[in-house]
Amino acid sequence: MTQKKIGDVILDVKNISLSFGGVKALSDISFNVKEHEIRAIIGPNGAGKSSMLNCINGVYKPQEGSITFRGTTFKHMNSHEVAVMGVARTFQNLALFKGMSVLDNIMSGRNLKIKSNLFMQALRIGPAQREEFEHRAFVERIIDFLEIQPYRKTPVGQLPYGLQKRVDLARALAMEPQVLLLDEPMAGMNVEEKQDMCRFVLDVNDEFGTTIVLIEHDMGVVMDISDRVVVLDYGKKIGDGTPDEVRNNEEVISAYLGTSH
Amino acid sequence: MFYRENGQFKTTYAADSQIFPIAQDRWVILAIIALAAIAVPMVASTYMFKAILIPFLILSLAAIGVNILVGYCGQISLGSGAFMAVGAYAAYNLFIRVDGIPLVLALLGGGFFATLTGIVFGIPSLRVRGLYLAVATLAAQFFWDWAFLRIKWFTNYAPSGSVQVADLSMMGWAIKDPADKYLFCLAFLVVFGLLAKNLVRGAIGREWMAIRDMDVAAAVIGIRPMYAKLSAFAVSSFIVGVAGALWGFVHLGGWEPAAFSVDRSFQLLFMVIIGGMGSIMGSIFGAAFITLLPIFLNQALPVLGSAVGVEITTAFVSHAEFMIFGALIVWFLIVEPHGLARLWSVAKQKLRIWPFPH
Amino acid sequence: MGFFLETLFGGLMTGMLYSLVALGFVLIFKASGVFNFAQGAMVLFAALAMARFAEWLPQWLGFNNKIVANLLAFVLAGILMFAVAWLVERLVLRHLVNQDGAVLLMATLGITYFLDGAGQTVFGSDIYKIDVGMPKEPLFIWENVFQGGVLVSKEDLYAAVIAALLVIALTLFFQKTTTGRALRAVADDHQAAQSIGIPLNRIWIIVWCVAGVVALVAGMIWGSKLGVQFSLTTVALRALPVVILGGLTSVPGAIIGGLIIGVGEKLSEIYIGPLVGGGIEIWFAYVLALVFLLFRPQGLFGEKIIDRV
């Protein structure tokens, strides 16, 4: 297997602090993500991992710190702009559009690429029609990739959890992102489903070169597939390095296993 | 047995994303439209045109507009009556002040001004939702109620405060008989219905539904909430405005602001709820239901009453209407939020596998 | 200046009436998170019931004392309102527990229409009088300060006093009694309240009772002043901006919001009205609410609305 080529820093998080009222969710977090790598964020529950992704994504606005994406620095991100810049994400609790079918959910991920305006869509001729079908073809490739063909027209609410997670991933992939933020993509899955999901994540990273930032609790998965790991605990960073380095880090071990007094 | 899709394989995306993918559906819809355009004018009475068919067509159009905003985009609106009014009065002013303006252009112009109003009064939707948004739309309703009553310019300084239009014609075709008016409205409904259906099954429709279902997630995948919400208000108000103009010009002939009061807003909302939120066909079902129910009750209740020996007054019939509407709204919201449209598609599902039970 | 004061008082009195109706809305919203549009119809239903019972009871029971008739009518109407409130909760609201505000709003709109039809069927559609012995003559005060004195309606004064007493009673109830505390707990967090053993259903029934009584009092005052007739659009639609202004979760907000809107409507009609053609009362309250919505959706005293991701 050829060694993956990991590029330069594409995302740089500097001194991010986030509070909700009196609760400090993140304290002075800094780390970077290199292009084409798989970066895992791990930590006990409540450590602030999802909040970190939410900051990168523009869902939360941190009180302090900055985020640099491809050389441009932002005090805080705007969800929509971030998406256009090429950052996509999946959600821990699934944020699918329950009123729509699987196909429509994934197609909605293509919306930021759609150029035709209202009037042309209403008449559905020429360019609007062609565009719709081009995007449909692209989405079908993703559907093939994630093996959800039989469920195209099913309303997402009717699918089992594991399949819904795949649709969530498919929608994120439809955006052709450069960076993919995955929030516990394997949560609630059995061993087979986890293997499938791992395969998908690795394939996405391999085939499309997408940079992956991954929150995950399953240590086996993290150690196997990630290139570098960030460890959070109580909103602070306590570890940063390759899986082996982090595995042997004293602080990380005591955070997970507790220290003996 | 009759409704099977056997042999109807879709080999292109174009075929797969048709409005009516099942061939039988296509035939039935074409047949209905043909019947509506050719057979109905031959057999319907003047009463049927004026009391049932024309209001039904125009209110269907308005309901489609309201459904786009409320059903597809999830933005509650209690101000549709006001947008109908803006459409009607704007069309009126264009009609009488711009010499020789074609009728259709005046009507569409009414829709255009309604669009502008819709966008302005839709701005609160960027900050609030639900009950609070309903209040904002009510502000629009009452403001325009007042404006068309008090700002004399709108009514061309008519002493009575009401306006009339007469001598409607389109490219030489005088629209005078009820049958003519009916066909005129039918044309509008079919054309706008098709455009609306194209919008809701295209990219903008998906944006609207995404905002409705989860607007935070919508932003994260690159949809601009502002554009989606305001475009929903814009398109919805345009259709409702044109419907309002048709209502005033074709159905009423002459009107005052009370024709477009908050009761009208509620009526349109009820059509959407009963017919099915998020469904173009549903809007038409809802309009049919609400147009026909009073007439049905008017005939049926006295008969029922005399069967059990109770006298039914006309007052009671209208009270019964209110009670039945109210009860149905509640029933549909609890049991089947997708309204008659869902009941219809469930029936079709059963028909597909008939005579087998499952 | 005398005229200004008259307008001011008139506005305050009307405002008091709005506050009373808004109070009903706020109570139900605080306890159950449901904005019950039907509260308006319930006010009218209550008022109608009272008016008609006061008329019918003497006929049914064969006595002729007006005070007794009114008292009995009040009690009977109260029981009826409780039954209606309980039915609404049971048949409708219980099934729509987790739906979002817009759906609940539309459901209560449906209930309003239903009550409208039912009310008119049972009680009739004419305008009925409620005669609870409120004095109808006007009162002139401060005659030595302003020439001719300032005209104040005695009836409005009585109404204001009754309303004030009601508010004080409610405040005491909420702050000082155990049930009141339980109600506030439920309003804050249903699940937490349940987990410490507060019986949710019983609390809701109490809330609906209280709201029903408030509705009845409001209906009585309104009916005594204006006569009772079912007009769907009147009551609830007038109270809605009050609730937005004051804040959906605030009892003092409902009072102050009502007063502000009552006074604002009158003053704006007198002083701004002539400039733009008059009759701005129909939209003043709503446009004011709209402005609040854009800059401070939670109203003057409401809790900040947080959108959780």
C-alpha cells in the first residue's frame, strides 16, 4: 500500500475558549489539522469535543481565539460560509431532514453548487433541468458508494439508525468537502456496521483525499485509522500526537482510567 | 390490478423525476384537465360556476401559495388575506391607471407588488418563528386592512370605499360569461400549479423543506436561511397576490377590504392543513373541501334534521360549519398532519396492490 | 390637559381589560408551554354562559332575585368553563405535546372555531347583556383642578379595582402557597418537576381552573361593558400583542403590556390618527408587537428564548 501523502496544515485552531453562561465548555484549545490526514478528537463524555466541532462549523461562536482555514483567519465562523469554503459535517444525533426522502436529503447537500435561479427552476427547462440531472448523477455515485440504493425514495424517518447515519454521511459527502467533520459516526452501531463505516471513512480519505476530523469513542477504531489524535478533558487539551504517543501519555491514561489515590 | 407499475421502468433521471411517474396517474390527470376544460363548461349551470367552481379554482391557487410558505418552508403565516388584498388593489390600480394594459399583465403586476410586500413582512421570519412569526404576519394583515380602508389613493378616491372592475378581456376574447371566467381561472391554476410543482421538486423546494425540518442543519450544509425564507415569502406572496387579483377581478367584480380580512387568512390556512401541508395536490383538495362543505351542509343538514324531527335553521348550518371546521382542523393536526393528500396517497398505495390486502 | 388625562384613564381601563385576557394566556403558557389561542373563545364562551344562565336560571328555578341569579350563574359558568378546559386538555393538547408552537397554535385556532360554533348553537347569537350591578354613570373627578373635571367611567373604575384584586390574589397564590410554588416549578421544567413528585396532571387542571376563572372574570367585565357577542377575531387577537410585549412567561408583563397597549392605542389614535387618516387602532398594537419581535422577541419581562442545537 502506498504511503498516504499528508500535506500542510489546512485548519489551525488557536486558543479557542467557549462558555455558555457560567459553564466553560472549552479552555484555550489549540491544535492543527494537516491536509489529507485523519485527525481524531477523543476524550471522556462532556470533554467538549462536539462543542469544538461546532466552533469549527460556525454553529457556536467562541468567545476567544481564532480559526485559520487555508490561510484565512476568522474570529468565528459562519455556518453557511464555512460550508461553501469546503467544510462538511455529520452530527452525533443525526440532523437529517425528516420530511424528505433519502435522495432528497442527499441532493440538498448539492444545493450550494446549484447555479440556476428560481425562474429557471420553475420552468425546468434547459440549464435548470440539466443541472438537476448532473447533480442527480453525482448523488447516485455516492449512493452506490455507501450502498444505500434500495432506500432512495424512502422517507429518512423510516430507516433504521445505522442507515440514517449513512445518509447523514452521504449528505456531507455530496458537498464535495475538503474537510469532513464526523461527530461519532460509529455511535450505536454493532461490529459489522462499524466495519462498514470504517471502510467508508477510509475510502473517502483514500479516494477523494478528504481531510477527516473524527470524534470517536471506540479506541480500537481511533488507533487503527487515525494519523494523529487530540485528547480533550473538561474542555482542556491534554494530549496531541500520533496514536502511539497519545496511548502512552500519562495524563490521557489517568483521564480515562482515573488515578489511584 | 389496474394500478400496477409493471413494465414501467425508468431508464433516465428525467423519467424518474417526473411529476406523475406512474403512467396511469398521467392519464387520469390529463383526463381530468380535459374534462375540466371541455366537458364542464358544457354542463355546469351559472350557479355552479359562480358559487362553486370559480371560487374553488381561485382559492386552490391561493392555497398553493400559502402551502409553499407554511407547508414546504414551515413559516406560519396568518396574513395571506393581506397579500391577496395587495394583489387585488395593485392590479386594480394598474388596470385603471395604466392605459391599455393587458389584463394578464395587470394581474401579474398585482402579484409582483404582493411579492414586495411579502418580502418586507417576511423579514421577521429571519429572527423569530412559530407563534411570534404568526404575530408578525398578523401585523401585516391588520396594517393592510387599514391601508386599503384609509389611504384613499388605493381606491381611487371612491366615495363608498369599494372598487369595481368591468370589461375584462384578453387578446380580443371577452371574459364575460361564467364559463369564460371559469376557463380563465382554470388556465391560471394549471399554469401556476405546474410552475409551483417544478419549484418544490427542484433545488429551491429542497431548500425550503430543509429550513422547515431543521434550519440549523440546513445552514451547515450550505443553505442560506435568509435566501430560503425570503424566497418562500416571495414566491408564496406572488401566487397569493395573483389569486387575490383574480378573486377581485373575476369572482367578485367589485370589492372592499373586508373581502380579504383575517377570516380569509384563517380560511386559507385551514385549506392547507386539511388538504395536506407540503403538497400541491393537497392544496387543491383542501380548497375543494372548504368550498364544498358549506354547500353540502346546507343541503344535507335540513334533510337530516327532518329525518329526526329537529328543525335546522340556516343560522345553525353556519354554526355547524364552524364546529366541523374546528373539529376537523384539530383532528387532522393530531391524526394526519399531511391531511387529505396523505389519505389519498395511502388509498393509492392500497389500490396498487388491490385485490391483495398487502 | 384634562382631555389628555381623560384619554389616559380611558386607555388604562381598556388596557386593564386586555391585561386580564392576556393573563389567562400567560398562565396557561407558563404551566404547559402551550399558547392557547382558544383562551379568547373561552372568555367569550364564559361570558355568554354567564349572561344566559343569569337569564335562564330564574326561569328554570322560579325565583326573581337578580343577585342570586348572577351568583348562581357565575358558579355554573365556572363549572362549565372547567369542563371545557379539561376537555380541551384531554382531547387535544395531550396529543400534541411535542409539536412545535406553530402546530399548537393552529390546533387552538381550530378549537376556537369549534367553541364559536358550539357557543352560538347553545347560547344564541344575539348580543346579550351581563348585568352584575355595575354602575353606569360617569364620574367627574378633580373638578377643582381642571375645568369641568376629568370624566372617568365608574364602571371602569370598579373593573380596574376588581382586576387589581385578582392580580394581587394571583400573585399571592403563586408566591405564597405550596400549590403556587408547584405551578412555578412546572412552568420552569416539566420533567424536573415530575421527578420531584409534583403531579403534573393535577397541576395542569389547577392551572386551567385558574385560567378559566380569570377568563370568566374578564368575560364578565368585558360583557358588562360592551355586551357579549361572539366575534371570533376580537378577544384573542387583541390579547396577542399584549402577550408579546409583556413576555409570554410573565404575569407582571401581561399587566404592564396590557396597560401600555391600552394607553398607546388611545393616545396614538388621538394624536397620530388625524395625520394618517384615522382608525389606526386596528394595527397599532400589532405593529408595536412587530417592532418588539425584531429587537426584543422575549418582550419586556419574558425569558430569553434560547435555540438549542
